[in-house]
Amino acid sequence: MKVAEIGNIIEFRDGLQGIVEKVNENSVIVNLTFMENFDELEIEEKTVVNHKRYKILYSNED
């Protein structure tokens, strides 16, 4: 399993996407305002996602 790095774009839970802001031992903190429909979803700006629960869509290494 590849762990996301700061600046990576990840996808998790039903297609939500965000930019990784901080990497912790077991999770990442993600900024969700990246999504075009963020305002329509009425969700918090940031969330915590376990490393096992996301996939990396874009990496700085790509």
C-alpha cells in the first residue's frame, strides 16, 4: 500500500476527493474544498481518512 504525501489528490468514500494537507501515522488530513461541487455538498472543509480507505488519483511523482 502506497501512502499519500502532502499535495497528493486522493479519492475516498463514494467519490469524494481532496488534497492531502498532513500525513499522520495511520491517516491523512484532507482539504475537500478542491472539489468543484464542494459548496453543494454541505460538508466540512477538512476530514481525516485512514490510509486503508483511499486511493491516490494524482501524485507529485506522476
